[in-house]
Amino acid sequence: MRGAPSIVEDDQELKLITAKKMAAMKKRVETAAAAAETAKAPKPAQKTSREVLSGFLYDRADEVLETAYSYYPSQTEILVDQLADYLKSHPETEKIRGGELYSIFRKVGIRFPLNTTIKVQERGKFIDLKEKFKIDRKEGEET
């Protein structure tokens, strides 16, 4: 008669089921350990909006930004966030000069004074225009 399985067959099936369950449990433990390790790993720090924008600034634009923050900190932060979002989505954007950044602030209604100087080249070095006029006035008086 073939109807009833023998004790040996039951024992082998039981070992097979136990082995499958152990393999599944081991896999779950390894997956959980890997997830915990990933959570522990330090995430790269996200750049702030100001850091993103600063990466695109040149030619005194950083001075314009600092001056804007000193006069209008909350409004400047909003504009910086908007500019940074744009720059993140368009990384091929050209760098922003100081005059261009100042123009952006003026167009949105944020107006503030900037300290500006005009320098001219005199005898191989740059001097303030004010100094140039003093030198020219002295030379004119001497002749």
C-alpha cells in the first residue's frame, strides 16, 4: 500500500520546510541589518540655498548679496531660495555678475545702496578716481 507516508519521508519534508523557513528568516535579518547600516551612514549634507547661489556668483556679486542681507534679510532669503531653486534645476546656467544680481534685486523692488569706487590705471597701478584728481590738481598747480 502506498497511501500512508513513512516516518522517514515526513522527517525529510520537515527538515526541508525548516530549512526554507530558516533561509527566509536569515534573509530578513540581513535585509534589516543592511537597512540599519544605511540609516547610520552619514548622509551628504544638503547645500543651503545661499551656498548654491554662492557657487554661481562672481565679480563682486558676493558683496551685493551681503549688502542685500544687511538691509533686507527676510526678503533676500526668499529671493535667494527662488534663485537657488532655479539654479538647481538649470545647472548649465552661466555665472552671475555683481551688476546682474543687483539688477535682479532692483527689478523685484529691493533697493539698497552699494559702496562703489571707480579706479583708473595710473603708472601701472590702479588708484581711486578721487586720488587721480588730487594728483592732477597738484601737477596743474606746479606748472
